Amino acid sequence: MSGERVSPLYCPYCAEEDLRPHGDTHGTWECRSCTRVFALKFVGLLAPAVTRPATGSVVKR
């Protein structure tokens, strides 16, 4: 996994690729096609599920 931040490739609303950074806030983008402004934020990673060998049931950590 790369430590570098990646720019979005397309607008999540209209799927056009005409995106520009918006303002001074990190992670905000503007779509010049549909005139929407949106923000991207990394929340975290999901914990992998663990299977108990005796019961076969799945437990989330």
C-alpha cells in the first residue's frame, strides 16, 4: 500500500473526470462538469474476521 495520497479519478456523482482541488481544505474537490463540491476522507481499515476452529462461527475483532 502506498503512503502517497491519490487524487480521485472521476466525480462520484456524474462520473466525469474534470476535477480540480477545491479551496484550502485537504481532500475537497470540485467537479467542473456537474458543479458539485465533495470531500474524500479515509476513515480506517476493517478488522479481519476471525473464525473459531471449534464452532466455525465468525467473530469480528
